[in-house]
Amino acid sequence: MHEPLPEAIARHRRSFGDGVFALIVMPDGSGFHCVPNGEAMDAERLTRDEMAAALVEKIYGLAAFRGN
């Protein structure tokens, strides 16, 4: 059984807050950062370097960018 996107996002927000997003990585290392916009998704195209930074930020947080 498939759940419509708006209902899935609403259920997720009730459980985890507003942090819904998707990072889609292409074979060349570039990709897309997708966030919900009502019943649709907005996507921002990311270069390879931007995708690497987004992955590190989402997985490890901004603290990963701090130097020693």
C-alpha cells in the first residue's frame, strides 16, 4: 500500500519535526537537495563539491567543518 506524499510528510513531522529532506546523489557525484513544498518537492541542483558538503553537514552536523 502506497501512502500519498503529503500524508507521509505530515506523519513524519508529527514524529520527528520539520527536518524532512532528501539528498539524491548522481553517479558523477553531483546531485539534488530536495525539500517538500506542499504536495510537491522543490529540488536544488548541487555540484560535486556542494553535494559532499551537504552530505557531511547532514550526517555529522556543522561541527564537522570546524578546524582543529
